[in-house]
Amino acid sequence: MFVSDRHLLDARVGRARLWPAWLLLALLPGCLVTAENDIFGSDRNYTNGFRGLHSFERPQPGSAEHDALNGLQRRASELSESLDLFELEVPHDNTRRTHVGLVFGQVIFTPENLTTERLILDDRPYAGWLYTGLVHTTSLFDDDDTRRRDEQAYVELDIGVVGPLSYAEQTQTIVHRAINADVAKGWDNQLHNEAALLLRVGRQSRDAYWNDGGAWSGDSISGWQLNAGNVAVSALLGNTWRWGYELPRTFALGVGERSTATGNLNGAPDSIYGFFGVDGRAVLRDIFLDGNSFRDSHSVSKQNFVGAARAGIAWHSGNWFLAFAHERRTREFEEQRSNGHAFSSISAGYRLGR
């Protein structure tokens, strides 16, 4: 017996009401929080995700700014040097900036039928991943504001755990009880505990910028990302187009499944803009579909090529940021009953520095 349509609607509305509570963390200086949920679809596949990022500009070692960092920031800044894999050459007419980010997140995956305790062989496994990580981002900003041929390179290393120790079951149960929705009964079939590592390496480029001399403008941002680890082995290529009022010199929201991009917000005027993006990925491994790496577990037959499209709206005011996006993906595994899956995200935060 499946959850009724009315109950699903109540659950979606309830989860949407909980988003502001999760996003309260965005009020902390230097934090960017992203909450993702399938409020426009059933509670299945990628059902929920949360990601918090504390980001700050990396000062020169020994400088007064470096001495002013707290202990955690100073240690993160020192460790991030090992993640600086890109040697971006700085042309004479470009400005270079480096940011360090501390990441904490959780993702949750469930099959379509949440009301049975039995193992559902022809649907994806119950799974969750709880992780923390470190991000090193280098940005080059074109000093010619009418041209804006900006670039950004990033390296992120995430470590955590997949399985019961990810507390995905507890997180989903708390949310479902809070909104008076059915509690999923099949978590005993989730993936086993496994230490989980993921290295993400990517680059973005602002390839085109259009401006008629006024406050309205647009740009095109291309990006690629490589993922390696027992969580995933995959490659992604995508492009995002933006158009709006006082378009900021940030980078694409969503390219490479990221919402950690930094940009030049120093002294930027208030802005609002819409964006549309597409990407394609080649997938060699996905632990949430292939199952555990070293133990027998539930798995399904993943698709090796997956496409996605997203659209949304974003607002900047000073260093404050707020965005809403809706994304739809093609089928991710052969047994998937629908032609794809959709979910939405809200990102909010306050960025420190430039």
C-alpha cells in the first residue's frame, strides 16, 4: 500500500515549512546553507540533502589577517594548501583570490515504497551519507568589468560514513514525525556502515558576458567536475546561463552539484537574476546505486549517462545571498519506474570578505 496523494501533499508542505529552521544556520557569518528536498515529487530517490559551508578568504601566512583567524580557520587554511592542485596563471589584468571552506552535510536516498519492511529488489537502496570536508577555491577576476572573463578552480575533499552511522534514518524519522507523515519502515535494509571518501576537482569559466550599458546583463558559465572515491567515480560537464539586474560576478549555482562557489561581492549592488543550466555526467560508480564497496548489499543497475536541467532565481544584497532552484534529472538506474526525478533547493547565507 502506497502513501496517499493527500498525505504526500501534506508531507511536502510540511517539509517546506521546516526549511526556514534549517536555514537559520545561514545567519552565522561566513556560512552558506543549502537545503534540498523533493517537495515537488514523491518521497523517493534523492529525498533530502543538507549542506553547510563556512567560507573565508585565505590570507597570506604570517600576515595580520592570518593571525586574526581563529584556531579552526587557521588550521583549515594551512591544510587547504595541500588541495591547491591548480596552477592558475594570473594575467597582468586579472585579480587573484583564494578562499577556504569547511563543509558539513548529509544526503538521504530512499525507494518509492516506504510502507513495507521487506527488501525491495527492483528499487534503489535505502542509504545516507554524513560527511565533512575541506574546500580550496582559487578565482581569477578580469579587471575589465565590461569583459568579465573570470575563472574559478576548486578542489574539495569530503570524508564521512555511509550506512546506519550516517543517521539518515533518524533524520528522516524526526522530520516525518514533525510533519505527521508516515515513517519509512524499510531502513533495516539500508547499506552497511562504510567509511566514505570523495574528492571533487572542478573548474568554471565565464565564457561570455552581455551588457547593453545599463543595469541589465547576462552571462554564460561553463564548468566541469571530476569525482573520485568510494562514494562516486564520475565526470560532469555543464553550462549555466544567467540574466538579471546588476548581475554579480559570482559563479554558476549548481554546476557540478555545488553551491560553494565564491565570487566578487565586495561592494556589489543589490541584484536579482534568473538562471538556467544543463549538465551531463558519465558515471562509473555510485555507492548509492551500486551498494557497498567491500560487502554484499542491495544494489540496482545504474545508468552510466545521466542528464540534468535546472532553473531558478537568486538575490544578492551586499554579502547576503538567497536562491531557489528546481532540478530534474533523467533516469539514474534501469529499474527506476519514472522517467526521471525532480527536487528543489534553497540556498541562503552571508559571505565573509570578498
